[in-house]
Amino acid sequence: MEILVCARRVPDTSENEITLNSAGTDIERDELVYSINEPDNYAVEEALQIVARVGGSVTVVTVGGEDDEEILRREMAMGATHGILLSDTAFEGSDARGIATILKGIVRKSHYDLILTGVQAEAGGAQVGGMLAAMLDYPFASLVNSIEVLEVKKLKVSREIEGGNREINEIDLPCVLSIQTGINEPRYVGMRGIRAVASVAIPNYGAGDLGVDTSRVGAKAAKVKRVDYFVPTLGKGAEMLDGSREENIEKVIELMAAKGGLK
Amino acid sequence: MLEGTPAAVQVTSGLIASQPLILAIHILGVAGFAYIVAKRLVPLLRAERDPRFDRPVARVRKVLKFWFGQWKHPRYKVAGTLHILIFAGFLLLAMRAFTVLFAGTSHSLLLGVPGTTAYLYEVATDYAATIVFLCMIFAMVRRLAFKPARYAVPARFGKAHTGDAIFLLALIAILMVADSLFEATKAVGQAHQAGSPAFAAALSLPWLFKVVLVSASLPVLTKLCLGAFLTHQVAFYFLLCYRPFGIQFHVETSLFNVYFAKLERGMLKPVKWGIPDEHLDQVKSLGVKTFEDFTWKHMLDFYSCADCGRCSDNCPANAAGRPLSPRFLSIKARDYAFKHYPMFGTATNGTPLVGGIYSEDEIWSCTTCGACEEECPLLVEYIDKVVDLRRGLVDDGNVPQSLQKPLKALETRGNPYGKMEKKRADWTANKEFQQACRVKTLDKKNGADVLYFVDSISSYDDRMQSISRAAAKVLNYIGENFGVLGAAERDSGHEVRRFGEETLFMALRDHNTEAIRASGVARIVTADPHAYNALKHDYTDMPPVEHISQVMARGVKSGKLRFNPVENSANVYTYHDPCYLGRHNQIYEDPRQVLDAIPGLKRVEMTRSRDRSFCCGGGGLMLFYEPKEEERIGVKRVRMAAEAGANVIVTACPFCMVNIEDAIKVAGLEGKMTAIDLVELVDQHIERESPAAAHEEIQTHQESVTGR
């Protein structure tokens, strides 16, 4: 099975202290540490596990600049067969629709049976996967937390439903799936693995290579524009319990039951 | 039998007649043993290299102490005494055994050598055989009736080993009886000849036989003599050839195992011997994945394990119900070797060990505390093997999910918490602290004699920052010109390395090495035993490194450190030896001397202290690992302190502090038990001109204890 995983490099929330820039339009990015978007990493692991079962190859693709090559190498160190960087000045400032348009270009350029994305990136849009599927006219399933290959052209996927329930769907290939974290246990990649793929050439495709109409991507084509970015001021939601430990425990249980947190 | 032949010669005449049979058994026995040993050596020849042929003097010294001197044995009083007696008996009997064996083919040896030395040797060996025999009976009774807990085999590791143990003990007992009977028949024959039945070695086994047989007829004696000889011979060769199939192989391998034992403490073996760090990237596979990835010495360890269970009896992971038992690391690997390198047929190898004989959890459960190695009478190594197995897991990407984030953060930020590098020295920003003590960050302009190496946990963890501040104040008080690396410091990588991530460790080490060299300091002091061990043993070409307890002990001796009387004289203190200060670096006395220098301080020892100290649960990355266990290791430790009658646990390691403070809460001993770091306690009690500065720190400490 030929699998394409769309990945993105994002600031690592566990290793950064996020502060706003002075203009209030974005976060301060100077001292940030970046890594692959966590759900994307699960998507790559899932692709690797599928290929280990049924054969094929895993290609990881990202839209971005030179710096973003880092995550492609990390995923190649995990075992991905190829990495592709989609980079063009015309791509800069694309909204989710623009990103989906660019990704459609790489899907059309080659043949993929299955396209995986992470369920969402750090900004929480969760849009690219669905849009890409629509543009390709492929079936789409979101929040996927298990994949079983049924036959050559069909998958059985499980989706996470609100409240921890699951639903099972059959879906025809080719399709796009957005992968939920927890679907597997991604393998560890250390510096040694990354160094081993450090000199592997990573192809870089621009708008021309992909046949992407530059008027449909980039900042100018973006129909969604961010106008503000702020940290909400803390409300008075916090209640400090200052009784003894036993009293506090009782109080917590009482509060949780009252708010429906305990059944 | 000829009339007139001397009785002594007549008794042994059966042997002469049976010479072809005896010779055949000899040849069969020796050939069988040679074949078996050759087969056992096959995996060792396919193993990884391990250069242990250096420093013969140090190695002979080890042999004299641990093999000939049985150094570790008295740590277990009953079993140890039994073993020493049996070992001494065997050494004494070895020459007699060979003499007897070859007596079967040489008549001159049969009648014994005259002379006082020979006579004394006879007497000594008569008693030796008796003592060994009694030890065997005692050991069998002990195994069957008293069943020491450490011999039990948990169901997950298979069936009990009692049957095999009894069988072997019984065989040795038979050997002793046969040997004694043989000696007795000869002696009675000689007595008949001389006409005076005066038997030496009263109350020994041969003596008893002599007394019983004194009136036996010559034909009976002759038959008994041959029977005893053949029994002895067959039992001897059977044992010789059977031992390489089980725990008694240590009789043969122990001498070699001790001679080739590791000479340094606290050190880890390199990933691959003979391959420099910079070439590791070119090595295809790192760590131990299959049996053949072990070094030959580690395989010899497996053969040498005597299944005595002392390692697991002292292992904190085993005590807490984690899936690890060091004893079975060895036994399972030995069984693997026996199965995959059979006596007949071809060897099959290459199957993965983890997922085969070991589970991942088993390998991650080890805290590398070293209690197993400290206890092993045969000097079997465990930490290097566990780390090698982890290296293999890391190389294959099999790292527990809970460890992946901290490892990634160590890669990008140089600490497992993912905190910003520039905030590494924020512990110095405390206002009251800054009034008491200024800490300079070393750079090109600001130099110092001493580097205070803080390491990650004491830099970033709110509670542990109090240890750093106390250490800085103590250094300041003693008058050391010191500084810190601040943002230029990275995690020492001590646990990174012990968790098998060698490449990441090397990056951290190289960064710190460069920063330390650039700082131009003449000495390094740290309050973290893990950092201490890393800088001392994992790093190379460092300035001299000391743990703060050594600095303080020196201060006490020189009179630079003087203390006020203990603040709360009702407290009973106990000192918990951190593994990387105690066992791995032999620093037991310095912290105790410092404690005892505080006037009025009452101190008790826990049963498990010094080299038998019981790990707190493990430091560094172990804090991120979620082991499967019945009870936390730290909780067990806290209970030990309570049993000793203490209500304050003093430790000298930030990781011990994390584990012990948590364990106090889990054990429900909050309010009854507290934990404090040695350097915090010293800071509280330092005799200052104005005691104000110290007092504030005590208060913040108390708040953070209750606030956690």
C-alpha cells in the first residue's frame, strides 16, 4: 500500500513557554523549540505499521521552508521511505484551503492508496484533511483510532465518538483519514537515527512542479485571516480548598459529582 | 587372594584387578567433561569482545579476596558459613580426590605416602570430608524444611529449583561417603597388618567407618574398597559432567569469573569495546538484541550464577513487585544458552532476547542501584547488561511512551522538563537567598576556582532548588570561590546513558565538557550524586569532582564548618545512603561525620544502610517511568526508617528527596516523618554571625514541604 502522510512542524507545547508578540498577532517564536505535530507522528507510526503488515511504502510530506525538513528527517529516521518538502514563496501565508490545494498537487503527481493526516495541528483547525479529501473527491474519516486493511481496496476504521464511544466504518480506498493520538505507540527516534538519514536528499517541489495555480494559494488567496491572538484573562473559576486532606477529598468528590464529572 | 600377602595390599587388590575398568571410566569422564566444556565455550567465541586481560595484579588480588577469601559470603550468615566450609573442604579434598582417582591406576599411590605432612593432610582431609558431608545434610534439610524465601521461584519464572539442588547436594554427600569409606577400608587393612587398630581423626566420617569395619574380614574389606572406589569415581565424573548443565558449573567457572570481573565501580561499559565514540554512528546495531550481542564475560556470568538468590533478595525492584529479578536475568539467559547451543546438533541463534526471554518492563524496571552486584559472591555484573539491553531497545525505537517526551526535551532543551535553557539559574533569583549569598555565572569575564554543577532537577524543580541554594550558601560559608554555568549547563546525562540513549548522552556530555573546560575552573562540586558519578566516571579529563558531603566533611575536620546545637533535639535522624554516592562511589562516612558533628543530633542506622542501602526508587528518567509494581520502592524505604525509630530521613541526593517525600505521603506518615537533604540540614545549623539568613531558608523549605 502506498501511503502519504501529511505532516507539519509546530512549536512543541511541552517544551516552550508561549508568550504573545508585542503586536498581539502571533506568539513570540524566537526561542521556540519545534517538533512534528504530535498527531502527525501517530499517523506516520500507523502508516509504518500498515506497511509492515501488508507491504508498500510511506511518504511523508510537509508544506513549508528549509527549517521544516527537520521533521521529515525525523520521520524518515522512524522508517518512512521518502520525505518530500513542498516549498515555494507563493505558498507563504496559505490558509487551510491553500494548504489542501498544495497537498492535492502532490497527490495528483504520484499514486497513493491512502492519505493520512494528524487529527489537528497546534492551532486546532482540523480542516486540511477534510478539505483535501473534498478536493480529491476521496472519502474521508476523521478522529480515526484504529485501521484494519480488509482487502486491496477497502479499510475498516474505528472512529472516536464523544464520550469515549467508538464507531466502526468500512471505507473505500483511496481515502483520506485524520488520525487521533493514542491509535498506537509511536516508536522512539533518537539523534543517532536522525544522523543516519542526515544526508538523504529530500526532493523540494514548488508550485510549478505540482501544477498548483499560484493564484489559489498563499496569503493573497487566503479567505481566512487572523486578526487577533490573545490569552484570555483568568476568570474567577478557581476555588481553593483549604481544609484538611480528608475534607478536601470529600469536597472535591462532591464538586465533581455536582458538575457531572463523576457518575 | 594369596596367603601371606600383606593385608593392606590385599584390601586394595580388587582395584588392581579392575584397572581396565577404572581406566575406561577415567577416559570416559575426562573426555566427556572436555567435550561439554568445549560446547559451552562455543557461544563465548561468538560473543562480543571484552578486553579483560589487563592488570593481572589487580585481578589476582580480586581472586584472593573474593574467590579464595570468600569475601562476600559472610553477608549471609548461615548460607555463607556453609559455603565457606564446603569451599575450604573442596580445596583441601581436591588433591586427595586426584590422588584417589589416580590410585586406581597406580599401585604405589594406593598405599599412601609416609611422613608427618602426609599424615596431617590425611587427618585434615578426613575432617574436611566429614564437614562437607554434614554441610550437605544441613543444606538439604535447610532446603526442604526451612525453605529460605530467596530460593523460591515465582511462577512466572518456571518451576522450583529444589529438586536439582537436592540432587546435587546428595551427589556430593555420596562422594564424601564413598571417599571416607575407601580411606577407611585401606586404613583397616593397614591396621590388620600392623595389628594395632589406632585410627586418627577421631569422630570423622572415615574414623566412624574404621571403627565399624575394624572386625570385618579381609574379603569383605576388599569388596568394600573396590565398591567405594568405583562409587567415588563414578560420582566424581558424573558430577564433573553434570555441573555444566546447572548452577554447580560455578565450581569450575568461579575462579575465571572472579579473575575477569570488572575492576571499576560506577563505570558503564562502552557500547562496543574498541570502537571510539565518533565511529558509533557507523555501527549497524547498538546494544544487546540477541544473545550473541553479550560479551563473552557476560556469558561467563550466566554460567557462573549459582542461583543463590542474593541479588534478587536485595533488589529494590524485585522487592516492590516489579517484573525484574536479577537472579532470573542470569538464569533465563543461561537456559537460553543451553537450549540454543545444545550438546548435540547445531546451534540456533539470532532470536531477540526482549520479547523472547525478557520483557520490556523487566528491562526498564532496574534502577541501576547496584545492590545485586554488591551482594553477588561471584561478582556477576548486572548494570552493564541491563544498560546494554536498553541500548538495544532504544536503537529499535522501543522506548516507553512516558520516557519519549523527556528524552526529546533533553535533546532540544538540555533538561527532561522542556524548560527554557535561560531559566536554568533561576533558583538563584530568590530575594532572601540573594541577600545571603551571590552566585556568579561563569563566563569569559567571571572566573572561579570551583564550579558548582547543579544539574537539571536541582535547577528547575521548585523543591530541589532549596538544595541548590543550601549548597551555594554552604560553599559561600566555607569560603569557596565558586560559580555556576547557568544557561550553558546541560543535564549531566547520567540517567540518559543508563537508560540506553548513548548518542544523546554523548551530545550532552560533549556540550558540558566544552562549557566546563571554557570556564577554567580547577575543581567541581555537586550536590547531586548522579551528576557526581557522571562527571567522575562517564566524562573524561575533568577537573577533580567532589560531592558536597565530601567538602562538608573536610570543613568539619578543618574547623571551618561549625554548628549550632541541633534545633529540635527530640528528632531522631537516620541517614539514607544514595546509591550513586554510597555503593557506586564508596562515600559512606563523610555524610555521617557531618551529621555527627551537629551537637546533640541523635542518629540511628537503618538495618539496610551503607553498601546494603535500599534504593529510593531511582533517579533521573526513572521519575518519568511508570513501572508495574505492587508497592512503591520509596514507601518500603520510608517504612525501614520508621522501623529504625527515626522521624527524619536525611539524604544527600535530590532524586532520593523526590521519592522519599512522595513515599512519606503515600505511606501515610505525613506529620510523623520528614525528609531533608544533608546540605539543607547543614545550612540550617551553621554557626553564623547572624542566624537570620539561614532561618528564612528553613521557613521556605517548610512551606514547600507541606505545599507539595
